[in-house]
Amino acid sequence: MSITTRIRNRLLAPFQLFYWKVRTPAAEGAKVLIACDGRYFLMRETYGSQRWTLPGGRTRRGEDPIETARRRVKEEAGIELDALVPLGSYFHTRQHKKDVIGAYYAEVASPRFRIDHKKVGEAGWFTRAELESLTLSESVDDVFELYEKYQGEEKDPVR
């Protein structure tokens, strides 16, 4: 990631927050918990709080949330997902937004990934114990809460 991109993202962040406070738009999005050999994929974006988070983002107009989940994981991490398990959704008003986020779970056979350095500063695979030492976004807790509920139920993956 270039220094110019980093500076631009830092300069634009306050204006974007102001927009969210004034407009308070409602939006849909998706977050994906990806597992491989007992580890979970997390990344740090180049903008915003730069906390560790899960891949995902806003749903485009007319796009299904499952399509959003697959698209964002491919864009941000270069990982192709086959089956996704819907975990449910959560609502949040962080940063004065009104977002409904669909949460999904996927398992992959290979830990290989390729990040988009314009959006993602760093990424990696972490055990649950290792997550304790990271500064996580609140969305990680939201998705893990839904995942823990899912583990007690049987759901079929969406292909």
C-alpha cells in the first residue's frame, strides 16, 4: 500500500464519519468467518480504526447478501468460497450508521490468501486463543456470537 493511499484514507475518514452522522443511511452488508485447520482469517483494513476484522462489506444495489459475502472475500483476500453457512444477522449503529449485517461461515482447505493492499494492510490466520491478544472490531464479536449459536444447531450450507 502506498503512502499516498494511506494519507488519503486518513484524510477522508473524518469527512466520511461526518456524512454518516448527518445522513444516518441504512445499509445491508455481509461479514464472513472463514476457518482453516482450527484457525480463523482476520485482516486489518487500511482505513478506519484499523482494528482486526473479518472480510466483508456493503451490499451493492440489487446484490444478494450471499453474493456480497463471496465478492468481498474474493476482493479483499483472494479466497474463493464454495459453500457458505448463514449464521444469521445483526444490527448495529456504530459510527452512527444503521446497518443490518448478514453473517456467514465458510471452511477452506488451504490457508493461502492474497490481500488487496489498497484495502487491506495485513491479514493472517489466528486461533481463538490468539484473538485474545488482538485489538478486534466489534463485528468480530458479533459474528462469533452468531457462530457459537450455530454450533448448537444443524444448518445446511448455501452453494
